Amino acid sequence: VIGWYSSGPKIEPPDLQIHQLFKRYCSTPVFVIIDPKPSEIGFPTKAYVSREEVTEDGQTANRFHHIPSIIGALEAEEVGVEHLLRDVKDTNISTLATRINDKILSLKSLISRLQEMHEYLVDLEQKKMPINHTIINQLQEIFNLLPNLNSPDIIKSFMVSTNDMMLVIYLASLIRSVTALHDLINNKLEFQSAEKRERDAEKGGDKEKEKEKDKDSKTEEGKEKENKKEEKGKKK
């Protein structure tokens, strides 16, 4: 036994008590939250371990700490999953549409993370949660890495970069539309030429049938004339 898991999707108050029970079978159990309905890009799993911390009033308490985790597989399993993904992949979706969809999912994930940070800071302000200096330091590092949008040079560089990317996307969409229209015209021309060949073949067949009918009618007339001549000869 190395730990246990829950469908969460967030940590609940009774989870810490359940985690303490698993310490009877494992010294450092791992608690994994698996989201069955993920709304964010990436793996829908989060791993935690419990550690004793000293609170602001000098007492000790067990709290969950997030730990990095990866999902791996054996080589044979990776090959099988790769073939499965090739079969599942929709070939009708272009690479450009897939990239745009990935960008949208990434932005949604960023918004959810920012909202979570905002809720945490609001809870700290209202003293609903104890202060965690590690989290505060990480938030400060994030804010320090943000660009200074008050600078005209940075604003101009962002605008130039965005316009360049939008121009590339526009040209790619335009080329794709022109290529699709060109293929459609070629298909129409091929279809018309195929129909013309079929009509010519039908006309040629009708002409041959008419010729055969003419030959048959001539032979029948010749036979009738011969029969009449023979009948006249017999009468004489």
C-alpha cells in the first residue's frame, strides 16, 4: 500500500482523517485526487502528502502539501496507446484548428488558476485561512515576473508580435480556402469530363445498334425478295 485516491475534485476536511488511517499501513502515504470530468488541459491528477506544520498560535497540525507527479507506462503500453491515439484522432481537423483549440484550453486553465489565487488571497484577508509564507513568496515571484505594461516600448512590441501572429493565421486560412476551392473546381471538371465520356459512349453504342438494325432489316428484305422470286419461278 502506497496511498489512496479520491474523485475530489478538491480536498475535503475528512480527507485528512482518512489519510491518518492509511499511516497504519504506510509511513508516508500518498493522497491522489483524480478528476473524472476534467475541465483543464493536462493530466487530471494531483498528488499530496501530509506534513506537520507549526501554526501561527504555536500549535502543530497536519496539512496536505502538493508534490509533483507523472504518469508513466511500459514501452509496450506506450506503443499501444500511440496506435490507439492514431485511430482516435480526427483527420478532418487541421493542425491550425488544433493549435487554436489548445490555446483556448490553456487560457481557460490560466483563468481558473488566477481565480483560485484570488479566492485564496480573499480568504487570507478575511482570516478564513492561516497564512502560508511559502505560497505568499511564490505569488510574489509570479507578480515580479509580470511585464511592465506601462512602458510604451513593451506595449508596442506586444502589439507587433500579436499582429504578426494574426497575419500568419489570416494567410494560412486564406491559403486553405483557396486550396479547397481549387480542389472543388478540379473535382467539378473531372466530373463533367466523366459525364461527357459516358454520354459519348452511350451515343456510340446507340449508333452501332442502329447500324445492326439496318443490316438486319436489309437482310430480311433481301430474303423476302429471294422468296418471292422462288415463288414466281415455281408458278411458271
